[in-house]
Amino acid sequence: MLAASGPAFAQSSAAQEAAAEQTPGVIIVTARKRAETVLEVPESVTAFGQETLERANIEDIDDVGLAVPNLQLSTRADGFPNVTVRGLGGFGNTQGVGFYLDDVQLFGDASSRFGDIERIEVLKGPQGILYGGSNIGGAVKFVSARPDPGVFEGRIAARAGTDNYFDGELELNIPLGEDWAFKVFAFGETDDGFLVNPRTPRLNGQIAVADEDIGHREQYGVRGALFGELAGGTEIYFTARYNEYDGPNNAWVRETDTNFGYSNLIDLSYNPRNERETLGLTGHIDIPIGNVTLQSITSYTDTSSRRETDLDIQNEFVLDLVRPEEFDAFTQEIRLSSDSGGPFEWQVGAYYLDLTRDLDSNLLIREAFCYLDPGTCAPLGQDDDVLLAEVPFEISRREREQLAAFINASYTFGQIELSGGLRVDNTRTSRANLDTGLDGENKETVVLGRASIAWQNPDETTLLYATFSQGFEPADFSLSNLTGANTLLGYGEETADQIEIGYKGRLLDNSLFLTVAAFYIAYNDRQFELQAADPQTGGFVEGVVNVGDSTQMGVEFDLTWQLTNNLTLSGGAGYIDAEWDDGTFSPVTGRDLSGVQPPNVASWSGSAALEYEGDIGLNEFFIRGQARYKGNSSTNSQFFDAPGDEYPVFDNPSYFVVDLAAGIDFGSFKIGARVENLFDERYFNDLQEFPNFAGSLNPGEPGQIIIGTLGQTRRFIVSAGFEF
């Protein structure tokens, strides 16, 4: 797509940039690992440029999740992502959607803040050919701004808001000679949050010493990047980043019935925390060799965390969980790509992943456990946080080794482009329970395919396409045997086949960019993580199982419309019809799930933004209003409902969030103000059933309760920045 001349699909770089500039919403992306406009990619891609990211305050994955139709994405209460795309993927350990920073997949810190982002790309549907396993539902790509050898420049910015929110950023671009530059970005953020620990007196009369601001979080980070060109055109791009996070962990809102109160009061015996630090190193090398380019992408990431959870979700010291965890990931990708000088374009590559995940977690049983079972311990004393026992919970090592080879190619004749790809993916997964001595290992080879046909009109304003794509999530093992057997319970791979047809076009003299897509997905052997009380032992069971097959179909559209020279409308909407196939049964209760909507799917979702920008003398300003809607979404309650229960017993209610923002640019100096969640809508980012470990403390409560992660309440923010 970088050719100087050729057929309709082979635009030059200058032509790409011109198309992007003259049509709102058309920007250059690398969804197919080559530079091309969104209009040229024969699949659904939602992309946000740098200006939109700033004005819409899209800073983390929660913001991305609200802005994109048919995407359920938020930060789980323990800091990991919860995500489904078009109903593909699963919350918890069965992620199913890949997260990337500069083409490097993130495993331990996908919910981190990266900063200095040039654009975000959301790729919908299976991405198995170019991105491999753990991308069955799609991919979310963060693309950072590279150093610029041509200019010395910098930026300093600060934001402050309610809940003692403060955020500061510093960015410097430093030329190092004619062809080299270094860039550094640093940030620091503190926030007391909107969650409150009321510190209700315990049964022995004592009051928790925990701080009221149970949602308080701090995060800091720095990222350095070096970019340059060697003789012969070889490009070097090295980055190093360090992030540190200290925030709430599993601060769940506890609901005992479906009359949700959305309370921001979380009454716990202490404030559970998640302390995480990440070091990431990457190296990109592009070497031109005749008419092809050899690219090498190497990465190493180390993420260490310590998560503490109050499992009983009560103000008594009963059951607590401490989970130290270590992620180490090394990846290497090598690609050989044709230079876009003709109708035939191709990529051949290989990928290697070596991932280890070590856990050393223990369940802490405190003296207040006597309330639950008085016969197991002495009567409660005054110091009710006395440790009675420390029981191994998850002491394990998980490993994944992945080796893949892929090819992707396209050929253009006239206005028609035919493209296709193939990937052979060999994965070895293993898990060892170091407490019980049980272990398991699985090896599998998966062959994935992709094919598409696209037509673009002669003036390059319309694209019609049909695409078939496949994806998979590797097999693995649950920590427990779950059945009393002498081996760990293994669960198999899940696979998805998608057919998508779509339209992309520039309309109304290039003032409107519109995309429309319809999809059909066959989703097989779906993996789900379950947490339940064992009906035989009363203990806690957590594991992943293959529940069954489902079918998803739906439609979605996105648009950006320049209504006038100053006024722009953008947004989109999506609909999903998802059902379990016939013969699917709950792995917990045996209930027939045939025809039931699988968990974590919202049938309807949408977003809209209206932005006005103009001039006040020599100064520029903007005003932006945006609204995001998520319809009722299904939950994991279907797995725990009795066979006679009417579906659904409960789901996650719909919500509608409105933001307002304004800013003025005085040349190098900028100021702004915004209000998030203007009408203070109360909603849960995620919702699920969970074992009630404090049932005896509250007679009459059910054995399973409902827990949720509360969405951001109303917040006011002011900002100021200076560029030099």
C-alpha cells in the first residue's frame, strides 16, 4: 500500500495521507501489519487518532470499552481486563482478545496506562492469521508516537479533579543528529476514587483501621524510545518502559438480590490492594533487502504483582486471599514483506512466545471464622483478626510456549482485491500445582485460514468486501482436579469461524465516512471460568471448563460526519444475537442452556459525539458532548440457576453515560474542563455470581451472591498544558 503507482488498492503514502486528511474518520492503521487507511482494510477496524483520544479523554481500556459498539471492555476488579468482542472471548482467565503496544502482545499488564499514544485500533473478529492465539475475539492495539529526528519539542500537562484526582505528564523529543532521536514520556497519577469503606463496627465492637478511601490508587510510569536510521535504510526502534501501580483489588460491590443498589460503600475488614510493577523492553529492526523488507520485533516483559482480597466481602476478619504473582514473557517475531510496488503484496513470518506465570497464593483463615462454624475454633476473642490457619490456595507454575509460521498475501486486478492467509500454530501449555504435586501438559497444532474479496470503485471512495477468518484460544489446565482424580483437569482449545460482509465509503463530497458490517460466527467449545462452592465439600472451586458451542450474528456501523466546517458528528451502534447451540448444559447445575444468550454479551450498544470547534480571535477552542450506551448484558448466573428457573434470573442492566468537555488553545498554552458521567449514572462494568463466604454472618442470605465492579461516578476535571 506504499506504492508510488499502481491499481486502486496500491495507493502511495502521500495518497494515503491525503485521503486521511480530506475525510473525517479516515486515518492510517496497521491492522494487516502494513500501513493503509481504514477505508482499504477489508474487515471492521475502529480507530481513534491522537486528537480524538485527547478530546474524548480516552486514556485507558475502560474508556475504549464505552466508545466502541459490540465491545464489552473494562478493568476487572483485580486489575486484569474483562473483554468480549461480538460475544467472542470470556471474562476472567479466559481473555480471548489480544492487547498490543507497538505490535507486542501484553500479558500481565494490559490494563496499564501507556501514554504518548498516537492512535488506538480495535480489530473486531478472529485475528488468528497475523496475531495468533489469544486473539479469538479480536485485538486492541495501542500505537505510540515515535521519536522525530527533525525537531526538539516537549509538552507538560496537568489535570485535577474531584475525589482528589491529580495527573501530571511530561514529554520530550530530543534529536540526536540528523537521523536519530530520543523520546521520553513520564506520568504520575493519584486518585482517592469514589468507593468508601464505612468501617462499620465489627461484632466485637472494634472498628477497622482501614482508610475510608478504599478506592485510592496511585500509578507512575516512564517510557523511553530511541529511533534512528543506519546506512542503507535500516531503521532501529528501541523502547523501555516501567510502570508502577498501587490500587484497590477486588473491591466488589456486594449485592444479595437483583434490586441493585449500586452503593459506593464497600464494608470490608481492611482495604485489599493490588501492587503491580512492570518492566518492558522492545526492539524493532527494519532492514530493506532489495524489493523486500525484513523486520524483527523482540520483546521481554516482567510483571510482578501482589493482590490481596477480602473473600467474604464483609467487615469481619473471616477469609482473606493473598496472591503474589510473576509474569515473564519473551516474544520474537520475524517478518519478510514485499515492498508495495505492484498488485501483489505478501508477508511471510514466524513467531515465538515463551510465557511463564508463577503464583504463590494462600488462603488466610481468621478467628472470626468461628462465626461461620463455631465448632471449629474457640469463642471469638477481642482481637478477631488472629490468624487461625494459612492454607495453600494457588501455588503453581503455568507455562506456554508457542511457535507459529504464517503467510498473508493479496493480489489486485482492476478494482478487485483477493487476499488470504494461513497460519500453523504449535502450542505447548503446562501447569503444575506445587502444593498437591499434580501437573499436566498439552501440545497441539492448529491450522488457521483467512480469505477475503474486496471491490473498490475507481475514485477510491467505496469499498465492498466479504471476509472469512478463524481464531483460537489454546488449551490449558485448571489448578484443581475438580473431580478427585490424580491429574489436573484439562480443558480444550476453543475455536471460532467468522464470515463478515461490509461496506466502507466516503460520501457527501468526502464529508461523511461510513462503515457498515454484518457478521456470522460459529463459536466452538467455549471456555469459561467458574467460581462456585463445591456442593460436596463446601470448599471453593475455581476452574475453566469447555461449556459448549454458540452462534453469534449481528450488525454494526460507525460514522464520522463533518456537518459544517465547525461541527462534527461521530459514533456508531451495534446489535448482537447470540445463543447457545442445542444440547448445551450448565457444567454446575446441568440446566439446559439451549437458546440462552451466553454471558457477557450486550444485545445493543452504541455511542455518539457532537463536537464544535472554532476560533476566538487568534485562539482555537472546542466543545464536545458524548454519550455511550450499553444494553442489558447477560451474566454467569445462567451456570448456577436451577433447571426450573426462568431465564434470566438476573443480568447486568443497561446504562447510558454522558460526558461534556471544552478546551481553548492559546498557541502553546491549552486549558480545558470536562465532566465525566454528567448525570451520575450508576452502573456495573461487570457483574457475576460468586460464592457467599459470609452467609452465616447474615442468616437468610443465598449461597451465591452477586458482585460487580462499579463504573465511574460523576467527576469534574480541569486541565492545563504547555507545548514548547
